Amino acid sequence: MNEFAFELRYDLWRLPTFEPNLAYPVHRWFHFKEGFSRDLVEFVVRRMGLQEGQVVLDPFVGSGTTPLTCMELGLDAAGVDASPLMVLISFAKTRLYDPERLLKIAGRLQSVAFRAQDLSSVSPLVRRAFTPETLQQLLSLRDEVMKIEDHDARAFFTLALMSAVMRCSYAIKDGSVIKIRKRKLPEFRGVFRSKVRQMIEDVKRIELRSGPAEIYAGDAREMNFIGDESIDAVITSPPYLNKIEYTRVYEIEMELFVGGSRPNLMRSYIGLSPRPGRIPPEAEGLPDSAVAYFVDLEQSLSEVLRVLRRGGRAAFVVSGGVYPGIVVEVDSVLARIAKRLGFEVERVIAMGKRVATYERVKRIGESRESVLMLRKG
Ligand SMILES: C[S@@+](CC[C@H](N)C(=O)[O-])C[C@H]1O[C@@H](n2cnc3c(N)ncnc32)[C@H](O)[C@@H]1O
């Protein structure tokens, strides 16, 4: 890595993780294990010296950490995601809500009478994940939430339903698979009521100085809905190499709250569909899946270059990928690709380090989690 300025900040290891968000209002509305923290976004914003009113884009917006933090800091923000589930979540987290209005709707929802629901179109996985009673109550409430006319409020209550029902589920996310573990669960209605109460408290507590953010359903490799040179900074984290398949663990939320768009979603996920095209010379000789990953990341980097104004900055949070026998240093490969495309590589800030093993015992090196800081000259 000597070819680029390299900064070791292993003291900041928690920043690229989601954990710190669990203590922050609104950020904690959906526990997105693959997300980074509000503190990471603030750290990068300060490093870049961004000023109020400037525009920040996150082309892999996930649960909305970047735009929400920007709204707290008085920056304008936009986000893009290929997953309709993540679009729903990040949209719901980046509205400017009126708590009184939410309270009124919450009151109405509490008096909803539960009706018997037809479960024949529900998948076997979802049926196994809940008690029939929870599922009946959820579907009745979901019908009522769908009738809310105000788009923002509908997103708010959909997210509340989603978080509450997953707490009342036998499903456990274990790495990249869902496991069903029968155990005693809390009563759904009570959980929903307290979730809504907590979320409305969060709306009152969080101090937002700009917004709402623009959230787009789209592909980071082709953002034709964003104008050339219209963005001051990009702060983002694409799916990590080796960890791309995590969409499977959100299958229940997808089925219940977004509906069957999974096949398209998978095709647009970066790194999953090696498309014909030139292989980046920097990825030559790497395992096929790593090559496919860098082909897609090169396209997203080109798009970022197009939408950034001159002098604009970009921060990519990435992590090394572990293969039998080798660790692919994503930060260095991506830095080289970015340089060839015309970016100035300002520095690589390493924040995390994990010993990489193969078959759990053979030590093959270290995998780094870092922030790649770029500038459009
Ligand atoms: C690591 S997560 C981002 C997490 C985010 N920083 C947060 O704090 O929640 C990567 C996101 O990229 C999205 N994604 C994958 N392929 C994409 C594509 N081609 N275009 C846009 N988003 C994509 C995934 O749906 C996922 O939400």
C-alpha cells in the first residue's frame, strides 16, 4: 500500500460497524448489520470540510445512515439503493415528521379490529417464522397501514410494523442464512405499541437541520437520474466482497413489506452478475467473483466521477475479501482503479483488521476494513 498515503486508525474500529447507531434516535429504527455508523459519516464530513448546504450522495444507501447524518449536520442529501426494502427503510428514516400527526394515526391503529386473514399466499418460510396469531394480527395491521394516505406516515408505520414483528419472530439471522428457533416470544401488539411510542419519541428528540433527503430506487452503476457535476461529496459503502449474498437474510421482510421483487434485485446487485466487459487490469488474475465485483465497482466509480463537481470528494468504505490462499485487498485494488479513472487518491484510512483464515485454521493474512478517500481533480 506504499503507493498511497496510508493512515492507521485501528482505534476507530467501531466506526465502520452499525453498533454505535443503536444508541442514536432514528438511526436505530432498523438494525442493519451491514451498515456503518453515524459517527463514521460525521468523521468523514469533518475530514472533507463540508459546509452546510452542500450536497452529499450515497449510491449504496442501505438503511440511510449517510443521508440521515447529513440532515443532522445541515447538509443536503440523496441516496440510491437497488433493494426496494432498503429504499423503504432509508426513505422512512429521512422524512421530516410531525409527531402530533403520527400520534393521531397511532391512536387509530390501536383500535383496529383483527380480522381472520387468508394465509394461502404466505410462503412456508414466513408461516414457520411466526405464530398464526402474530401473522393474523400483522396482516390486519398491515392492511390498515396501507390505507394511510400520507406517503411519509405510511412509510413510518410500515417500518414500525417491520421492526416490531421481527422481534416476535422465530427467525434468527445467522450469517447469511435464516434459522427458525422455536422459543417464547413477546406479544406482538404490545411490541408494536411500544415500538411506535419509541419511534415518535425519537422524532421529537432528533435535531434535523435539513431534509428531507431524496431517496431513489436505482443502480449505482447507472444513475442517469442524477445530473453531471451536481454533487459535492459521496460517502458510501458498497456490499463487501464475500458478503454480497446477505440479501437472503432479509427475505421475510421482503415478502411481507415489499413483495416479490427478489429476482430483479439479485441481478442488479453488484458482483453477482459478471457482465461482459473489459476486466479492470488491476483485477487481472483474481478469483472470478472478485473480478466481477471490481467490474461493477469500476462502473460505480465512473458514475461517481461523473456526478461529482470538480474538487468534489468521495469516501468508499470497503473491506478485504478472503479466498482460499489469498486475501484480496479491496482498498488497494479500488484505489488503483480510481487513480486510472482520474481520481486523486488522497489517502486510505485503515480502521479495522481481522486475521484471515482458511478452513478456520490456516492463517493466510489479514483482511482490512478501510475508508478510501478520493478527490475529483
Ligand atoms: C453495505 S450496504 C450499505 C449500508 C449503509 N452504509 C448503511 O449504513 O446502512 C450496501 C448496500 O448496497 C446496496 N446495493 C447492492 N448493489 C447495488 C447497486 N447495484 N446499486 C445500488 N445499491 C446497491 C445493497 O442493497 C445494500 O443496501
